[in-house]
Amino acid sequence: MDFGIGYFPTHDAVAPGAVARLVEERGHESLFFAEHSHIPARRDSPYPGGEQLPRKYLHTYDLFVALTAAAVATSKLRVGSGICLVIQRDPIHTAREVASVDQLSGGRFEFGVGAGWNREEMANHGTDPRTRMALLTERVEAMKAIWTQDEASYHGDHVSFDQIWQWPKPAQRPHPPVLVGGNGATVLDRVLAVGDAWFPNYMPGDDLLTRAAELRERAERPIDLMVMGVPADAQVLERFQNAGFRRAVRWMPSTGLAPLEAALERWEEAIAELNGE
């Protein structure tokens, strides 16, 4: 199993490029940046963490600017979106950003996608929360068309455009891996429709292992299993490893260097214990 890092790249914490260099130097396989375009000052949507919304949500850099900084600062590290809120993004612009980062990184980009939880944030982008899952599927399908066709077009209920030209194409063929985030009741349908992997959030009591087995029974093609936000606990990691998960990712604090390094050390100790070191 591979081990990665999740991080909210904020302007008042260790910078994206510096975090990426540190993570690569310490031997981690991947680094994923979170995305929020903004946080509405007034909202009814509850934060899934069940507590006051952390300030890092309000202070993140633009996702693809941060990913570019991480990509140019490293040479082996997989860099990805964890996750990109494609329901709040124009698919033509986003397709170019994905392809650009994949090219600049030498084919090291991982495209995590999701619909998010903040309904007021969605609405500010003109997205109807009631149709956001169908919109997510169509936008990913449309981007795949752009990446894989010289003269791409797409016509759906929510996304539609006639033939277009767009380069560069991604370095990875046919395109970077699409990692579908989410834990909702219908998420496996979206993974099967457009995903190369399922990338749910770890939540105590949520039976991800049972749902992963269901996904593999339903899938007619290989689909990777990954998990975001796992604790630094060797026993938890072992359960996911035994269930065939290929990657486990741990969130790190958006802080100065010393607290970040301490959190990395705790994660590395859990990995070492898992590996019998």
C-alpha cells in the first residue's frame, strides 16, 4: 500500500512547494491539496466534521496554482486534487488546467473529483445542489472527451458544446487517473460511471470495507481503492491494506514547519509499525 499526505495549502502556513519538497524528501508517495473557492459568510450547510469550520477552509490558495508549485518543486511525488469541486468549475477551463499540470509534472497528476458539501458555496457558482451529482458526471465525461479527442464535443443535459480544439493534452494516456471522492449513498454509481478509483473519506463507523467489496463485485474493469483522512494508527492501516486498498492518505495541519514535521513523524511511525519496522 502507498502512503500519501493531504493538505490545505494556505497563505499563512508552509507554502505548497515547500510542503511538496518536504513530503517527497521524507519518502511519501503522493500529496493531495484540498479546494474551496470561497466560504459563504452565511450558510446552513453543516460542516461534516461536526464542529466549527476550521479557518483553513477560508484561506486556501487556488488549487491549480498550488499544484503547479508542488509539481515544479518535485520530481517523483504524485500530486493531486483532494478533491477538485468540478461542480463549481467550467469543464473546458478545468480540462486545460488538469492537462497543463499533468504536462508540467511529467505525468504525475491525480485528478480527485467530488461534489462537496457546502450547498451555499455551490449556489454561488450557479449550481443547483439537487442536480449536482448528474452535473459532476457530465463534467468529468466532457473533460475526458477534451483530453482524448483532437476535435472534442459533448452534449448532455447539463454540459453541452460543439467541436472544440484544445491543447496540451495530458501527459498520461488516456488521461490522469480520475479518483471519485465521496461517501454518499450513490457514490459507487459515479465511480463505476467515470472513475478509475474510489477515494472516500475515512469516518469511524462508516463501513468502507463492505462498500469496497460491493464496488469490486459490481465493477467490470479494474478500479483502485484509496482512502483519505485515515488516522495515524497501524491497526486501521492494516485493515485497509488487507482489504486491497492501494493508497492511504493522512491530513496534515496547515501550520508552520515544526508542527507539520511533528505530524509527519506520527504518520511515519504508524507506517513503520504497520511494516514491522
